[in-house]
Amino acid sequence: MCRRLIIGSEGQLGTELSRFLSNKYDSDSIILTDIREESKSELIYHKLDAINYKELELIVKRYDIEEIYHLAAILSAKGEENPKMTWDLNMTSLFNVLELAKNKIVKKVFWPSSISVFGNTSPKNNTNQFCVMEPDTIYGISKLSGERWCEYYNIKYGTDIRSLRFPGIISYNTLPGGGTTDYAVEIFYSYIRKENYKCFLKKDTLLPMLFIDDAIESIDKIMTVNRNKLSIKSSYNLSGFSVSPDMISNILIEKDPSFIVSFKPDFRQDIADSWPNSINDDHAKKDWGWVAKFDLDKTVNSMVKNLKIKI
Ligand SMILES: NC(=O)c1ccc[n+]([C@@H]2O[C@H](COP(=O)([O-])OP(=O)(O)OC[C@H]3O[C@@H](n4cnc5c(N)ncnc54)[C@H](O)[C@@H]3O)[C@@H](O)[C@H]2O)c1
């Protein structure tokens, strides 16, 4: 039985991925870890600081883990509050996992990168897989460095590290953990609670986004495709749809004209301005058949429907 370990299982992506993997595979074969005391899930859980190699290796060996999904990180907005800590966590934890793969203790790794690898000097529209990349945040710097290391390990050591550059992820089960695209989740909570929403980005800030179901499907797809098909050894551009705060708020106001959204940009505006408006994901389409199923309308409908049930 192939056992799979999730690092950072209690976050926005981890809670959904653990549910998905435990439905797809034997639930006893999915092991969860996070820095938090407890898990919200019923699956096997261990508190683990991802920068502690010894403890990580102990868990990996104890459960004979074959695949690691490494999701622990400090994200873009939170990262700017403590750049050194962000660098330490994002890089050390990745190295720990890369070393486990290099030493053949695990067979396969998933590690997400992000559109934060692009910066002010990158092309804005339909941003290509290969272009100028000068990230402006410590989060982006850590992700771009991580990508280079993943490619290095894959080529030099023959490891099987697979990676996607996620855009902002929109989900309803778990709140996002401190990114620049968090508004695209928060606005739905305010709408359902019948509260006014104050958006921290300008209304016309266009950013690439992905609905959570598509994000999980993309992880499943890239982790199960034949390795020979993966021509990108660092991290694949991935796209869902592009949206601005007023595009979402206009749809919600049309549903309920009493919903009020105001715009008061803060430090996150500069981060958002340095990122692409839209992403070209032709390599993912060509190499492993990536197609996003959720556009803006489908995402809004699913968010409203599911949050009405949840709240
Ligand atoms: N959510 C997005 O919009 C988005 C976009 C692009 C890339 N990503 C990437 O996807 C991954 C998961 O993101 P997320 O949105 O789920 O983040 P999140 O902040 O919601 O979750 C991260 C989890 O990591 C845990 N964690 C923090 N420090 C830890 C440590 N020292 N040891 C172990 N666990 C620790 C946190 O407790 C949290 O549960 C990250 O690598 C992130 O960079 C996310």
C-alpha cells in the first residue's frame, strides 16, 4: 500500500487535499502533519515542525511513506511581516523534503510554487512559462529559489519532484492563510453574513485565480501522470481564470443589491501590482492535459451555495 504524507495539512489547500486523498485511497494510508496542535480531520495526525528534519524522517520511516505533499509555507502578505522567518521555513522545509527524495527514502514529492515567482519586470498578460522573473516579495524569492532547487534535484539526482505555480486559490472550507488574493474568499463570507466588505485591493486589480476543486484536480493529475510526460522539471504555469475585485462584487451585488463593497488598498496592492494579470499554461495543457473546469461564474455559484450551507 502506497502511503502518502501531507505537510501543512491544516491550511487552505491541505484540508481539501487530505479529504480528496482519503476518499480516493485507503484513508489509513494518508498521514497528516502540521505545526498546529490538532487536526480538524479524523485521519492519522502528528504535530510536526517541517523545519525539523529528524522528526520528519522519523514519521516518514515509521509509516513507510512513498509520496510527500509539502504544503507548509508562509505566504505572500504574511511573509512581508517577517522575511527571515519566511525564508527559513519555506527553504529549510523544502530542502528536508528534497533530501528525503534524493536519499530514496520517498519516491515522489508534490511542492506548490506560485505566481509570486513573477515580478514587476515580467510580462503582465498571458505570462509565459519562461520569461524575466524578478520577484519583489520574500515569498516570491523563496518560491523561485525553490523552483530552481527542484529542477536541480530532478536533473542532477533523478528525483521525482512535481510542482505547479498556483494562482490565488478560492475555497469555502478553510480560510486562506495570509496571501494577497485572500480578498477573493473573504468577500464571499461578508456577502453570506450580510456584512459590508472592505477590500484591501483596488477594484480593477486583475489577478489569476483557481477554484479549489480545480486546484485539487491539478495536484492529482500531475502526481499520477507518467513522469516521462513532464518536460518542465521546475514548476508548471497553471491557469484558471482572471478576475478583479469589482468583477466579483458586481456579480454579488446583482444577486443582492444591498451588499456594499468599498475599496481601501493597503500594502498588498504593491504585491498584487507586481504579479501577472493572466497566465499562459500551454505547457501544462500539452504535457498532461490540464483543463480548468471552473470559470468565474461557476466559482461564484459554488462559493455562494457552499458557504450558505456552511455558515
Ligand atoms: N492558497 C493560495 O492561494 C496559494 C497560491 C499559490 C501557492 N500556494 C502554496 O500552496 C501551499 C499551501 O498553501 P495554503 O494556502 O494551504 O497555506 P495555509 O497558510 O493555509 O496553510 C499552510 C499550513 O502550513 C502550516 N505550517 C506553518 N508553519 C509550519 C511548520 N513550521 N511546520 C509545519 N506546518 C507548518 C500552517 O499551520 C498551515 O496549516 C503553500 O506552499 C503555498 O505557498 C497557495
